[in-house]
Amino acid sequence: MPTDEDDAQAQRRITIARRFIEAIPHAQVMGMTLTEIGDGEAEIAMPYDARFVGDPETGVIHGGAVSTLMDTCGGAAVMSHPAAPHGTATMDLRIDYMRAATPGQRITARAVCYHVTRSVAFVRATATDEDTDNPVATATGAFTVEGGPS
């Protein structure tokens, strides 16, 4: 059963992760908003922005913007995990693009940190536009762990 100390530590972890993600310059430029975070899960949304279009004829957002969103969300999930690292960095990120995001629609990434070792955290993420049943991309990643479990 969680104690008041456990709850306080969880809140500190979430606050640190939220502040870190909200302070990243590229996340600010891209309009990323942290919409959910806690216990190894995170959700970040990014509005449609013509500056990040990869194909001017169709208006489709560039895959690099989608990967940046998923990478940032994966890092947030790691930082909010109960085995909370004090910091993290991406070691490896594999992204499978399923389809083009619909022009004009917000893209949302949801990441889950599903396993943490002493030095590596493993994450799965999905990016969707407003068609939440049809992913734009999926990702798996490995992130560094600083101050994780022994």
C-alpha cells in the first residue's frame, strides 16, 4: 500500500519530468504540450504547424517532426517511471511510419516505459492524429537511466 512518502516522491518525479519537458527549446518551438504524465506513462500533443510540413503539395507533416514528438514523449515516460532517473537520453529509437498524418490535425504521442534496468529504460510509443484508431507511427526505444534501481 502506498505511503504518504511514496505519494510525495511520485509527485516530485512528475513535477521534475513536467518541468524538464516544458523547458526543452525544441518542444516549445514545436508547440508540444504535455497532456498526461505519471508512473512511466506520458502523452504529449503537437498542433499542426505549416513550418513542419514535409510535402508542400499535400501539407503532410514531416516524419522528423513526428519522430521528435515520439522521442520527447518517450523521455517523459522514462522520467516519470517509479524507478525515476534523474535524467535520461535517447540511446536508440526505432520508428515505424504507418501512414501520413492528416494535414491540419493535431498529432498526439503516447509513451509507456515498460521496463527499467540499472542503466537502460525501455519504451513503446504510438503517435496518432484525430483518427486515434489508426496510428501514424509506432516506436520502440531505449533510454539511459541515471540513478535507477540497483
